[in-house]
Amino acid sequence: MVYRKEDAALIEKHGVRMRIYNSSEDCPQAAVCYQETEKGHAEEFIHHKSAFVYYILEGKGTWIIEGEKKEAEAGDVVIVPPGKRFYFTGSLKQLCITAPAWEEKHEEHVRYIQDLQ
């Protein structure tokens, strides 16, 4: 499968601009999304089914996973297993892969992060 940049869906969600390349309907095993943010993801949430794998292309940030802070910068990989609450802060350009592919029905909102809104 080849997913072209011009065919990707463009959205903004909780302070993160995203280019979503595929959905669970296209490929249930994994989904790919390019992300940019100046401040971070302003929502703490849990995904009960998918692992989130972030490869940081540019910048640096902090992932808060189950309340524990993890620093990461360009060239690093952050993996958030399913069932863990998390959000991230920082000025970042990154690739996010979810496996299996992200589906909204498995996501649970925890809280909005006021400092990032």
C-alpha cells in the first residue's frame, strides 16, 4: 500500500496539527499520522486498544505517561502501551504510528490540560 501526502486527511485536535494517512478500514493492523505542535497535546487520554509509537523528527518534548514524565528529542522514540493515560508537551514534529490502527471508540478522555490550551 502507498498512501500519498496529498491524499491524507488534515485535522487539528487539541493543539496538534495532523496529516492522517490511513484508517483502520484501510489497514486494521496499523495507522500512520504526521504531527506538528508548538505546545503539545492539550488532552490527557487513554487508548484501550492501540499502542502509540512516536518517532520525533524535530524538536523536544515531555510525555507524561501515567503521571511520570519522560523527556524525548529528535531521533528518539516514545512508546505508549494501550491502557496507559498520557499527553505530551513541547514544540515537535513527529511521526505517530498506532498499532492496531487507531479507532475513536477505544479512546477515553481523562482531562484537558489547561496550560496547553
